[in-house]
Amino acid sequence: MGNVVLALQTLAKIDEMVYADQGAAFRQHLKPLMMEASDAYEGQKDPFRSHLGGSMIGRECPRQLWYNFRWAKAPMFPGQIIRLFNRGHLEEPRLVALMLMIGCEVWCQDENGSQFKVSYYGGHFGSAIDAVINGCIEVPDQPILGEFKTHSDKYFKEMAGSNWKKYLAYTQDPSLPAERFEGGGVKVAKFEHYVQMVLYMGYYSLKKAIYLAVNKDNDLLYAEIVDFDQAIYDMYVGRAGKIVFMNTGIPARISENSGFFKCKFCDFKDICHRGEPPARNCRTCAASCTVDTGEWQCITFEKYIDKKTQMAGCPEYDRKMEFKD
């Protein structure tokens, strides 16, 4: 098992209580939470996020992150992927309801009814956390971060092991044939999620997190306790700053080969490797730059530019910014 600390008592308690009343308490907790999952039913979405997201800073390619922050291309997803994203939003209240059902206190919103925010560099880099949880069975003496995710069967097995169901059964009934944990845990299987949690823990001075994930194919649950790591925190907060304030030049890419499998599935592959022009907006213009107050400045007109202006661009647009090598 290595350094993976599984939250087996939490999972056992969830199964025990759902079985005992056949899900009645779970559904009652879930009912009021569904209307708070605003990401699942919002209307038209802005194609560009104002900030560099904490959920992606652990990704391997710094150039991909820079393109994303610089609005190089508006993402367009097929219907199936949009439905998958929506499924992830809908799972969050379900997982919160399970934690409430077993007696945990779960805080998902501040006193103003907004998600707890994480903000660095004046707001250029940040995110919103899923929850803070008190009374977790494995960590009963302190509040911890709660991070909720969904996974395809492939990634779930990388994290939990292909024998996960049998392993859980054995931990609850040692008379069954012995099984050992075969998964890599979240740090190995989904490193960007691990980094995300460390950033959130560091921002809110939390020492531990529970990572609760569901397999979308069969509703199996996985739960792991993750410790804060100061070195990882410092490294990735620093990485975000370098990307945010890289107003000249361009970060390295993970491969010079356009056929490399990780490049083939990147939204920005045509810009990065094939010379496709980036989207026309202020963030792809050579005259724009980030400032440490969280704002963007136009050097040509010597003024700060808001998001609406950034998206529109202007007739003085300067394509000299290098978006490819």
C-alpha cells in the first residue's frame, strides 16, 4: 500500500447506513443540496475563465496552462463530454449527502452563501473548494478538506486497484479470501487532483484532506486521507506565478513531437505545433500584460482592461505575441 492511507472506516460506515434504511437518510440529506449545485444547471457559460484554475496547475505541460490562461482558444466539447462534466457537478451533492448521513459536519458555503474561494496573485490564480469537513471518522479531532471527484472505470482502477470491490469486502469480513490493496492512490493515479488538494489545504491552513471519488460505471466509492505537503505547495504556487506573469516569451511544451499522445489530445495542439492563429482577444495580444493587483493592462493605450474589453479586443490588436515555436 505504500504511503496511501485509505479511509476504510468512512466507506464502511456509508455502506452500513445506506443498507440499514435502504437510503432513506441519504436521500433526505440530498434533497436540499441538489438546488445548491448551481454549476450543474447554469445557463450559458462564459467560454473563458478569468483566472488560471487551481484544479489544473498540476498538469504536466506548462504551455497548455499558459495557452488556457491566455485564452488562446475557446474550448468546444462534444455532447457526451458536456454530459460527463454535468455528471461530475451532480455527484458533488450526492457525496456531501453521504458524509452528512454518517454524522459529519460539512461546510460548502461561507456566510454569504458562496463557495469558499482560493485566490493567489490578486486573483489571477485560484479556485473554489468543494467542502470543509469536521468529524471525519479517520480524522475526528480537526477540520479537513473535502474533495469530491468522479472517474471512469479505467482511472478508478488505476487509483483503487482492479480488485477494489473484493478488497473492501475482505477488510469488512476477514473470513473472506485475503486481498491486498493494488491501487496507486490519488497521488500516483491523478496527480493534478493531489496538487489541487495540497493547494487548498495550504490556503486554509488545513493539515489533512479526504478524497472521495465515485466510479461512474458502477458507483463504487473510493476514499483516501491525504496529508498536506509544504514542498508541493510552494512548488505549485510558484509555478502558477511564473505562468501568470509570463508576459513575454512562452513556456516549454512537454514534447516537440506533434504525434506524442499527450499532445494529440490537447485542445491547443494546432496552435502549438501547426501554426494555427490563436483566438483574437486582448490576452493573445502582445500589448496586454498581467499586473500583480489581479488586473490586466493594455500597454498601447496605457489603461487597465476589464474582462468584457479583453474578450472584444480592439483594432490595434498586435499578433506579434509568439504562440508557437
